Amino acid sequence: MRFGVYVPTFGEYDVPTLAALAGEAEAAGWDGFFIWDHLAWAPVPGSDLADTTVALTAIALATQRVRFGALVTPLARRRPWKLAKESATLDRLSGGRLVIGVGLGAGGDIVPFGEGAPPPELAGVLDEGLEVLTALWTGEPVEHAGERFTVTGAALRPTPVQRPRIPIWVAGFWPNRPPFRRAARFDGALPLTRGHLMKELSPEDLRACRDYVAAHRTSDEPFDLIAFAATQARTPETVDEYAHAGATWWIEAVDPLAESLADFRARVARGPLR
């Protein structure tokens, strides 16, 4: 089991604070530092909202060991070639520590810009975007003519440090099945509880998700299952329950509406429950 923290990118959590907190988390023994990825939406309307790529760059420079990334990037509002270039550069900058989290995303981020669509359409954009993204990471010329994206002989460099690709974790609301069939094709699954900003799955639900993904895996490569832990009532016994359910990561989230930055900082400083 590896341990990470998950923080927002609005209000007090500006880029300097995120970079400093990432360094503190690394010093306290955490294995990962992950952030939100929003363009316009925040729980407190009118809040400042940091740019995700700039924040990840600051985190990469402030740390040496922890894995880091955005959970999750809505690929439907990104151009896959732009994300390919940014992520490969970040992976190089960090010595191969980046994780890419993907999902359909929140409507509040794309609807104001005229890019909203029903979930099935967004799912199609996500699937094709992942195909383009992973092809461009190879550094070889890519030919792609799809319903949504066209690439004609483009080759992007540098390539990522990590091979065969930067790990891709796919998020979805369990027990909705399609996101986890998608996750089975990649490197990790992040199951969430529908309708709750900050609520973890039970160990039983996580185990059911694990079994479903396993039934659809065609690769025997390592696969991560993330226990998204919003609870502050953590105990070694709780962590063990999720480990036995198949979790490879325990990621503790801060609810910025219920816990102050100072209190969360103190929780990070206490380190993970190994």
C-alpha cells in the first residue's frame, strides 16, 4: 500500500502553497501528492483557481521522490496533443514521477465555454483522446483519422521517461460499469461515490470494483486500485480493510469546506499510517 494526499487548487491552495505542501508531504513520508483539475468550477463561487499544469510544474520542482498528478483531468476539454506535450515534459522534469488521472469531468468546467455534451458523447471523446495521447507519447509519427481528432504524421518529443507510458488512472462512479471497463485497458482505477464530493467507497464496494476490473483485464502488468479516503477517522485497522479489499493506494483528501488549511497541514505532517 502506498499513501498520498489530495488537495484542491482554489482559494488558499494557490500555487506557492501547493508547492510548499508537496515538499512537506514528501518530508513526512507520503508517497504521492495529487491535485484537483478544474478550469472554472470551485465549491466557493468567485474563488481564485490555479492552473493545473503550472501547479504540477511547481510540485515537480518542489519534490524529488513523490508521485504526483491531477485527479482527474477531463480529457474532453483538452486537446490530446497539448496534454501529450505537457505531460511528457513534466515526466522528464520530475524524473518519471507523473501520473495521469482521467475522467469525463464536471460540466461546470466546460458548459460555460460551449463545449458541454451528454456523458456518452464525452466518453467517446475520452476514449479517442486516450488513443491519440498514448500514440503521441511514443515519439513516432502518428496517423489518426477519427470522429473527433485528426493527426497527420505528427511526432512529439521529448517522450516520457516512463515506459511503456505514463501511468493512466481512470476515474468513475461505482457501480457504473463503463468507466471500469475503460480502466481495465490502462494502469489504475479510481472509483468514486456518485453524488458526493467527499465520500469514500466502502471496502466491500472497492472489492467489487476490483473484481469487475480484473475480469476485464487482458494484461498481467501491475495495476493500481485507489482508495479515495475522505474520512479523517483513519486507523491502521481501516487502512488494512482497504488493503485487503485490493487497494494499492490510500489517498487522503481534504474537504476544504470542512477542514482548514492549517488543520490539514498538521494532518499531512503526522505522516501516513503505514
